[in-house]
Amino acid sequence: MKWREYMGGKLDFLRVSTAVASLCCVVMLGFWLRKKKVFNAEADGALQWMLINLCTPCLIVDAFLSNSGLDRLSTLFLAPFMGGATVLVGLALSFLATRVLSLSRKESGTFMACSTFYNYAYIPIPLVMMFFDSHVMQMLFLFNVGMDTSLWSLGVMLLSGKGSLKGALSHVINAPFLAIVISIIVGSQCSVNPLPVAASRLVHMIGQATVPVALLVFGSIMRRHFSILFSPHQTCAVSVAVILRMICIPICIVLLSMLPVSYELRTVLRIQAAMPSAVLPVVLASQYGADVRLALRIIAATSMLSLLSIPFWFSVLF
């Protein structure tokens, strides 16, 4: 099956740019709402809780139970494994970069985490909704199990200087993870969606709120730390992180996608290659005493550049 047939048309630069711009508008709305004090720290916390424990699980259940397609056992293990593999690639490259840069121990951990971990959920999810089918969405959630595991183990170790398997598991085994496991088990036993029509519609509606809520929260977080984004300090580290995140690591992920894997997994890998740095490391950096300013600058720089990089990579790869 050719990519053009698989996705119903080639993804040109303008088409993807329009989609990314629409997502950016929602982020800016969250930024504005925080500036006007409609959002505050308590509101951010409440929205994040709802996002993780209600909206995302509903989106996962809707994606898995409404469509069949992931009935191969190998897929269930290969997708998370490939997610972890992209992290290992990023860590190797970012570690080599720290050998050249003059960074403190705190800065090195933050640099490696923000260069390595990309926005693997709340930017890819709306793009998959816009341009791909539900089987790719299923694969994305399975892939993200590996990303979650890596973030809450290796990511926490980088940002805190220490970590434990117990602490990592306590975060990985969360509502989205349980939704994936339950959906796979139930879906393997049912040829059609087992939920009543009313319940299925409710789950679908709540799941559709995932993306706008996530983007609003992202905008609010950016506004919260806006005053320290444009400091001239650490310019060299930020520049190297941008090169790694936007050029070097994407090329390596694209090479991984050339392995003999399914169309769905290949699509997910190529989507993830285009992503900017993840936002969650900022929260973790603050919690574990890492360099919050460096994390914010890397995330802000890669996020702004992604307005061009995402359309570029999509137009080249798809």
C-alpha cells in the first residue's frame, strides 16, 4: 500500500502548516487566558488531572473499542519497544553533546532530558486525528507506553540525579495505561464495540476534549514561565539542543522507521520524528531540582521552530 493511498492524499507543506497553525491558536488562547488570570495554578492542576484521568482514557477506549486491527501479539510489544528505542537514540546523541559543552551536572541532566524526550502525545494526537485513521491512533497509544516508561524512569533519573523502579512504575501504571490494557483485553474478546450506544457516544465526546484541554494547559504553562524564556544565558546549550531535537534525532528516528515494521508503526515513528521537546520535563525539573530555566528555553525554542519543522518533515516523509 502506498503512502498516498493509505492517507488519502499527499501531505504538502501548506496543508500541514494550516493544521499546525490551528493548534497554535488554541495554545495562544490558553496563554491569553492565563494572562487574564482566568487560569491559575489551581486551574492548571485541575485541568491536568482531568486530562490524565478522564479525557485521555476515554480517547484511548474510543480508539481501541470502536475499531479492530491490532490483533497481532507482536504489535503489542514491538510498538512500546520502538518508543523506548527512540529514547535511547536521543540519550546517546545528547550525552555525546554534553561531553563538548561546558555544563554543570544539573544542566547536563536537564539538557539530556529536554533534548531526548519529545512531545509524544498531545501534538501527535490531533495530527493523527486530522490526517490518519484510527489504526494509527491505536499504534500511537501503544508506542507511548514505551515513552511513558522511559520518561518516568530514565527521565526522572536525569532530572533528579537518582531514581527507582518503584517510583517509575507508580507513574507508568496510570489511568491511560490501564485504559490501554483493559481496551486490548476487552477488544480481543469482542468483534464489535461492547459498550452500549449511549455509553459509547459519551466516551467519544469526552475523548474528543483531550486535545483542546491539553493545548490550553500547554499555553497556560508557557505564560506562567514567560518572563524567563528570553534570557541570553545558556544560548550555546539551547542552540545545540535545538540542532539535536530538530535535525539529528529526527534523522535517526526516520532511519528506525525503515526497519521492516507495519505501516501503522512506521507512520507513528515518522510523526514522532517531527515533534518538538516535551513539556512535562519542565514540571519534573521544578519538582526534582533541575535547571528549570534551561528546560523552558529548550522547550520554547523547539516549540516555536516546530511551526516550520512539522510541516517540513511531514511534507518530506509523507
